[in-house]
Amino acid sequence: MDAPALAALPFFLNADEGERFCLYHAPEMGTPSRGAILYVHPFAEELNKSRRMVALQARAYAQAGFGVLQIDLFGCGDSSGELPQARWDTWLSDLARAWQWLQARHAGPRYLWGLRLGALLALDFATRAHPDGVILWQPALSGRAHLHQFARLQSAARLFSGTPAVEQSAEIAGYLMSPALSATIGQLDAATLAPRCPVQWMELSPAPQGAAAEYASSAGNHQAALQPASELLIERWRQGGARVQAYPVHGEAFWSSSEIGVAPELLAATTAAAPREPT
């Protein structure tokens, strides 16, 4: 069953070039405050497909004593602007305003929570905001590879061919974005963005089906596993001193499913691992 609905406060945050739509889940009354969390959403249609999961997790965090702020970045969702006018620096500025909004209302620790491309954006913002912790849901490891996943074949060939960018928007998964934004995203690499704070790395993998499920059962191996690329990156972060807890769980890719999906094991694992007061 879904978590009991907690009232979320919708409002618009004043920003450059208009307003940003926000939703705030206040900590449940009577629950000791444990801090505040700023959610950073993914790109394009993944934003819409993931809203259900994010709402469920935000409610769970609120029930655990966290204030959770969701913000639609410039040119995304219900905020002002059009995506072709969006820039990475504009999104970082949006996060800075949201971060300040949380700081004015919460004296305790503050955390960043990002999904997919939003995880890369959260990692980049963390180098400026110095959060007390970062929660990553299925983080994109490379901006370039992430855009490749979205780009239509013809657009991808033009965007990443190495030829000089033309001053027109490129089409990525049916969304128009500027050459400046796509170029910035294409240069992002999670390997260079290891946070200096505790990291919770949550990653989904499909549950084995059919013969694969029978083999896993006979072998006594029911555990989900990280992608090899994720394992390598996490190890590299740890060698550099990062404190990373990885939580691979079974579940479907709700951000790209044809229907609005839910990953119960991800919700349970994320809630159980909710950040504690920094020591």
C-alpha cells in the first residue's frame, strides 16, 4: 500500500527569468527533526515518469523527520522558461536559491538527493554547497553517455561528431536544448565529482526472470548487484577518500517505463538508510 498522503506545500520561488515551481514536504508533526533534503530531478521525460516515486519517497522522508524540497528547474516542469533557453549555470543557480530557502527554515543538516542526470547536477552543486550528505538514485556516470541514451540517431551523430556546434537547438528525445547546455552536460564525468561527504548510492537492477531466476535460486544468489561501471567508479571514489555506501536492489527502471512505475524495494532501502546526524 502507498504511504499515507502528507500535505505538500506548493509554491513559486522567485528567481532570474521568472519563477520556479516547488513542492515542500514538512517533517511530520511530532517527529524529531532530522534535517532537510533538496531533490534534484532528472532530464526530459524522466522527470515526469519519476514524479510518483519521488512523491512516495518524499512522504517517507517527511514521516522520518526530514523537510523535503522539490524544485522544477528553469525550463522544466511547471517552472518559467523554455528548455532551449536553459543553461547548466542557470540550474545551479536555481539549486542555490532552493538551498538557501531550506537553510532559512532548517537549522539541522542538509542533504542533496539526485536521480539520473539530476544526480550529476547534485554532485556538481555539492562542490559549491558542501552538503552533509548526498543521496544518489541511479546516477548517470557520464553526461556524454547519458545524452547518447536520449539522442535520436541522427541528432546524436550531429551532436557528438566533433564538428563545430551550430547556433541552433539540438533535439534530444523530442526535447530541444541549446548547444551550450548539451556541451556542458557532455563534459560531465562523475569520476571527477567525488563528494567530500557521505554518499548513499542506490541502484536498481532487474530481478531475474525465467531460467535466470531458477539458476539464481539454485545457486542461492538472490542479491541485486551494481553495474560493473558503478562498482569501478565507487572504488575509485573510495580510494580517493570518499565514504560511499552502495545499496543495489531489484526493481524496474521507473524513469523510463511505458507506464508510471514504482520500485518498492528502492523506497524501502532508501528510507531504511535515511541519513543520520553528522558525527
